[in-house]
Amino acid sequence: MSDPVESLASLTVHRDLDALDAALVHALADLLQPQAIAIHRLVGLRQQPSHWTLSARLGPLVAWTGRPLPVRPFDDELPELAALPAHKACIDTGCVQHLTAEAGAAVTLFPLLSGRGPVAVLEVQSAQPLGEADVQMVSGILRVFQNFWNVVDESERDTLTGLLNRKTFDDTFFKISLALPRPPSALEAPAGGGCWLAVLDIDHFKSVNDRFGHLIGDEVLLLAARMLREMLRHHDRLYRFGGEEFVVLLRCGSEADARRALERVREGMANHAFPQVGHVTVSIGFAQVLPGDTPSSAFGRADKAVYHAKQHGRNRVVSYNDLVLLGQAGQEDARVGEVELF
């Protein structure tokens, strides 16, 4: 059995939130020797979480729905909060819950709390109920863990919108790029879908600041960020790169699927009336992330597509492959970040 202090020390070497959850599960497994252990995180808007996602797990988990919970599924496969009533009760009360599963295992549920409220439930399954000393030890470790998790999380967030910031983009991109299936030859695109990088730029944003002031401009950015988070799936990574520019890494089965998802975003933004400002539109360019891509190469392709969208009317979605078909992929050397288009 590990030393609790050593277990805490091992957690603090991580600066990746997914790795932190996995490290916590492994550390507590060494300490408690349970049959199974897992972290169920709340997903959805921060103020209104609506579903569960299984962020880390060790051992055969007994699901209260009678079926194993998938790891990182699409949103429509995620269980709603009510699907796990015992876990929801743990969140609602903020108290440790002791239960017995149908298979006879003793189950202890621990709430993970942050300054914004509950964020997750730790589930520990064991042959015998955890003793009071173990419960106190785990509760103490979770408080330290959540404080450290909050520090890492805040360092990855844009201070205005709360979205992921640019400095976290490269690490996430390389993880995704390295995990993509390699095509049979260098001339072929990867099979089975993959990941797509989209650049979203608010049209005429400079005029919003000029006409209404920067405070109203910030409100537009805040509301746009909230809308984007609502319209995208929980596992799509959404970043603010600065100013009015947002970047999305989304998993889709095909270019057509990615285009449909981004068209829904474009239409949702265009149809919304922003307070005081009225209707605001976005131009979107996207490109497929290829095996071996660098962040700058994939971003550059999507950036050329959004530049093309702005040049040809704005409020539209353009794929880099559209430029290839038009024979313009190699001709547009100017970048949106270097040329002011208002």
C-alpha cells in the first residue's frame, strides 16, 4: 500500500487535466486496493451541467443503469444526471454516500467540489465497506487534488471567456495528431474519419468596438463563447486565440459531417440577436488534421479557408479542400492575422 503523502506528491507532477484524473485513480487504487474505481465528471455548461462522462476508470465498474458506461462517447450516448441517481444525490448533498450494488459490492461515492460548485463524483467499489479512517483519508486527498486541479484548469483558460487558451492548443493538437490512424501511403488521407480544425472569426468585430465600445465588444465575445460551447459537443475542444478569433478541434466521420456541424454554428450565430448590437455573423474555415501535422500547418490551412470566406462575402463556411478544388490553395499566402478584414 502506498503512502498518502507520496500519492499526493505524485499527482502534482501532472499539468494535463486528463492525466490528473487518471493519476488520481491510480494513486487511490494503490492506497485502497479496491475492486474498481472511477471518476464521473459533470459535463454541460458550468452553471447547468446536464450529463455524466466517465473520465477515468480502473476495474470492472458496476453501472447503476445495468450497463457499462462508455468512455468519451458522443453526447447523445452520455447518461443524463438522473440516470445515475445515487451519483446525483452525492452531488446534490455534497456528502459521501455509502451504497451496496446489486452484485454485492460495497460502493462509496465521494463528491469533488470546486469554487464553482460540484464537478465530479469519485466512485470506489470494494468487497467491504470503507472504514471511517479510509473515508477521511480519501476526502482529504480529494480536497488537495481539487485545489490543484483548479489551479491547472485556470492556467489553461482564457481570462475573459473561460474557454481554453492558446497555450494549451499545441499539446492537445499533438496528442490528437499522433493518435490518428496512419494511411496506407503518404498520398492517401487517413481512413475512418478523424479530427478537423476550424477557425471561427467574428465578422466586422472592429466596427462593434468602434460603435459601441470595448465593454460591449467584450459582452459580444462572452455571449459568442457561451453560444459556441452550447452548440458544440462536450469533447470538442474550443479555444479563444485572442481578439475575435476562436479555434475548434472536432471529431467527425467525414468532411461533410464537419461542414454540417459548423454550418449549424454559423446559422445559430447569425440568427441570434445580441443585446444592443443586433445580429453578428461569423466566417469559418476548416481543414482536416492529418497524421504528422504540426499545429501551424493545420492552422495555416484552416486560416486560408477563413480568409477566403471573408474575401467572398463573410458569414459562410469554407473548407480548405474547397480551395484545392478551385486551384487556390497555394495562392493565398496572406493570413487573416496579418491583414485586417473588417
